[in-house]
Amino acid sequence: MSEAATLVAETKPQEAEHFDVLVAGSGISGIGGAYHLTKQCPNKSFVVLEEQESFGGTWLTHKYPGIRSDSDLFTFGYRFKPWTGTPIATAAEILKYMGEVIEENGLAPRIRYRHRIVSASWSSGDKLWTIQAVRKDTGEAVRFTANFLWMCQGYYRHSEGYTPEWPGMDRFKGLIVHPQTWPEDLDLSGKKVVVIGSGATAATLVPAIAGKCAHVTMLQRSPTWFRTGRNAIEIADELRELGVDPAWIHEIVRRKILLEQDKFTRRTFTEPEGAGQDLLAQVRAILGPDYDMGTHFTPSYRPWRQRIAFVPDGDLFHAIAAGTASVVTDGIEGFAEDGILLKSGKLLEADVVVTATGFHLSALGDIDFEIDGEPLAFSETVTYRGMMFTGVPNMAWVFGYFRASWTLRADLVADFVCRLLNRMDEKGARKVTVALRPEDKDMPLLPWIDPEDFNPGYLMRGMHLLPKRGNKREWQHTQDHWREKDELPAIDLDDPAFVYE
């Protein structure tokens, strides 16, 4: 039992507050879920519990310089709320957008901030979830009961990021910082900065601090795929000049982007070499023909086997071309007092080291789950389309896309949950669980994601925490939005996979 759960258990029980639906988290998924409940299930009572002091999730907790989306906001934004800014947005712009959704739809009274959920217990006798939480501002233990639990908490631990242990870190006389816990008073003026990593965080941070410190070096063990282009969409600008309704522009641009993304994703499977050369050409156009592309920007894996970060207006590569930033591709032997010892034998001097090395996967919010008094191990369940789990009643989970915007799937899952809630009402059912059908009994059970398809470090480190998948589409999280946009709305809620009581 976690420390917080122990605290709740030792606190005098309070009378539970009851809701039809309890939404965990007020990030992009939770706020979207709350909106859809008000529109599609207007008679349902619900509450959103949020651990932080406000809404926003990632966009609230991450404070590092330059933080921005690496997905375009026409698809990362909600389908019901037109995006009118530049495609790649800052955290502040995304928070403003989410705040407008809350205000325009009267969602604020539904959200309880500073409420950390520590446990969730299902009772088959009562057909209810009991949720134990702690108010972070007062330490008070509070209880809720809910007919349905909607997990929108994201997929990584917000309290701390992942930093590998390297020899000699305790000897380093400088500062080691993870972007997830960036000190607000950190002054990089005159400092030599090394950013370890080459994913979306590093690609954002490096150009944001280049020119504001003595020098910044992106240190990578191996190259990453990037794509670059203008932070603008020509057709959106033209339609705005024509005075077209913003809702129409939003939908037209979404469809255009989704079609282009799907075509490119499929090309990375059918023509991986050609797709890779196109991505390299974008970078070479900025860095010039003499830059060592082979060492620093030519990955050994095919595009989209890991996430491809979009670099708006090529700012990372312009910083490298200008000499305010540089890239070193090498392994880390350990730390010295004044920098990082590389496997090549060189010393990379540093005053500040930023470990943009990823995060800890959090399976359903690090919450203690029980079903009828027995601890729930999600790794022993099988996923239903990445939304529900065998043997886990009245619960849905939002896990978005890797190769497309997270919110695209959050909207689809919201439609599914609302439709399921309404179907339960039509049937007079108080409980619904997904279960393998007779024809699924001998289905091979596999890891959540096929590592040959997608294999970022955070997933590989945490695969043992995640549910299993089958070899049929119903029992997989396919990551294929182009098909799921038609498949999820067409799910037959009377299929034998759904067991109602």
C-alpha cells in the first residue's frame, strides 16, 4: 500500500460523495471527457479530480524553456473547438485554449483541484467504485463513490522524470536538471549547457536556450528522426483571408493533415528508405551539404518506429548552423567534476546538464486498484481496443496515439464511453465488463505494443506494467487513427465481448 493510501486508511472515514461518473485528471483528455459528458450524457452527474492546482496536465506541470506541442493544434485541439493560432503552439497558448473550453461550457464547478487519488476499489455487491483521495492543500482524506470510473490521467509520472544512473554523477560540481522539474529561478547566462537526449523535449529546449547561454550541446547516444517546416498551414491562412467560418477551417485543415499523416506513416512501412531520405533532405537544406548528417541525423531504425518530433521553422537546425548549439553523438562513460566523460575518451565540459532522457510510465496513475478486495494487476488483463480491460468493471482508459495527436483518440474514446453509458441505461444495467468470447479463448496473448512496430524507451521500460493484447483488432490498441475513426464509432455494444449485469 502506498504512503498516501496508508494515510487515508488511518484517517476516520467520511461519508462518501456520489457521482454517476468520476473522471481522473484534468489534462487534455479529462477536460475533453467532461465536455462530452455534458453534451452526450446531460443527465449524468460527474466530477473531475485533479492532483495539481489547476487544469492542463503536461502543459501545466512542465516549465522548461520553450515548451510547446510537437503535434499540430488542428489535430491536437478538440474537434469541437476550432483552433485559430499557428499549428505548433506554446504551453501558454494550449492552456488558454483549454481554459476557454472550461469557461464556455461551464465545466469549472465540476473540477476539484489538489485532489490526489490514492486508491479505487470496486464492489460487485454494491456495483460501485469507491475512490479514496487526499486533499493536497489540507491533507484531508476524502471519499467518493461512482458508478463509472474514467481514467484520463495520462501515461507518465508527473512528479519525477526518468534519469539514468551514470557513474560519477555525485562528483559533478555543476547542476543536473530534468526538464520535468525545471527550477523556475535557473539562470543559464554564461553557462555551458549539455542536454542529454534527442527527442521532442531536447529539440524544443536546445533552440530555446541557444544564444542565452555560453553554448548548448545536444548529446545523443544515437540519432533521431525529425521533420521540419513552416509553423503555418497555407490553406488555413488562405481560408481565413476569405472569411470562412473558423469551424469549417478547423475541420478542413484537420482532414488535410490527417490524410497527409496517414499517407506518410504508411510510406514509412512500404518505402522506409525513401521516407527517411525526404526527412533528411529537410534537415540538410538548413545545415548545408558539408554537415555530417550520417553521424548526427541518420538513425539506424526506420521512421516512425519511434516518435518523430516536428521542428517548427527548423529552429533547432538554425541554432546549430549559427554555432550557438551543437550536436555530439557518443555514449556516456560517466561524469567528471567539470563535465561528461564520453565513451570516445573525450570530456564534454558542462556547468549544467539537462537530462532530457524521458519519463517513468505510470500505469493508471500509480493508484492502488482493487476488485472485490483483491489487488488488481493490469498486466494480467487483456485490453479491449486500448480502452477497457478484461475483468475490470465500469472503467475506461484514455491512451492516445503515438503517430498522430493524442486528442484525436481522446475524442473517439469519449464518444465510446458516452455511448456505453447510454447503452447501460437502455439495458437497465449497473455493471459492464469486457470478456474474451469463446472464439477468443485460444488467442495468443502478446505485449501491449509490438516492439518491431514502435519501441521508445519509456514503453520498453514499462511494458511489464501494461495489459496484454491479442492478435485480433478488438483486443489491441492499433495506433491506426485512419481506421479507428470509423471502427470505434461502429463498435457493436451488444457484442458478446460486453457482459452486462
